[in-house]
Amino acid sequence: MSKVDNLPTMIDPERALVIGYAPAHARAGLAALLALDERLGTILRTTREPLVGQMRLTWWHEALSALDDAPAPAEPVLGALAAAVVPQVRGATLAGLVEGWEALLDQPLGEAALETHARARGAGLFDAAAVLLAGGTTPSIARAGEGWALADLARHLSTAALAARAHAAAETRLAGLTAARWAASTRALGALALLARLDLAASPRPAGHPARAARLLWHRLSGR
């Protein structure tokens, strides 16, 4: 049975660095979006019963949708989203990210689940972030988000064949995108795509490696 293992439980140092690449006005919003992504991933990492996972994700879907019409409950991630994201991106739109994680509850996992995860989680998060960073998104940004999500998923799938398919799909989506010059406003998303591309290498360097940090710095300066 295919499953997802060892999903991260907090924003890692590289993602924290990427947040600093965002324009000052959008950093809190980008941090909130990444925190939401981590929280939803943690649900799958810590849930062994699909029904329980579905119930927890349903709660988040409803809570995110409710941000459009009511104050956020006493939950830190929801509070951060309400303050820094929902003024520009609807809560109902953010609720769509949950669907990307719900797809991974299906067993055994298949191509349809990968595609839904890529679109709802990856493109959904990058599109929402682009609205905060630059006032709008593009097809290239959505495609980069799909590649980012698939590259991350490929590293955590327990079934080698499915991980290989996710890896190949991520490479296809990211091909050329990390070589293009990213605008200063969306360079934080370019950095996430770059990190995903580095993770797809045959022998990837570990997170925090000086060579990865140097590559991120070059991207911040050049947009490439």
C-alpha cells in the first residue's frame, strides 16, 4: 500500500530563508501560507486511519472557508492567515489547498492523486502567494508550484514506483522554469522551485548545505 511518510512538521531553515526573499509587505502572508502547508502535511504524517485524517482535513476546509465571513478562531495558523492573507485571497480559495492533501488519503495512491495533489496543493499555494507578492499569478507560476509539490511528495512516498512517477512529473514541470529569470516580486517562489529542482538531483545535497545556500543567494541576486 502506498503511503506518505516523514512529512515535515515545521517550516525548515531553507523555507525560512526563502520568506526573507519576499517583499516586506508579503512576508507575513507567505509565512502563513507555508505554515498552513506544513500543518496540513502534519495531519497526514501523524494520522494512520484515513477516516480520522479525512475528519481532520474536513475541519480545516470548513475553518478556512469560514474566514471569509467570521473572525478566525483561536488557532495560530488561522489567525495568521486571517490577518495577512485573507484580505487578498479568499478563505474559500485557501480551502482548496486541503483537497491536495485529501487526495493522498486514497489507497492505493495513483496518478489521479498525484495530479490532484500537484494542482490543489502546489499550484494553489503558489497562485495564492503570487497574489500577495505581485498582485496576480501566471501559468508559469502555477506550473512551478505543481513541480514543487510533486518534488516534495516524491521524497516522502514509501512506494518506489510511485515516487519515481512523482519525481518524473516534477522534473517535467520544473524543466526550464528554474533557468528563467524570476521577477524580484516573485523571487521567493522561484527560490522554492529552485530548492525543489535541487532535491530532484541524483545525489541531492542535504538541506542547509553551503552549496545550496550559495545557489539560493545567487538566485536572490540574479533571479535565476
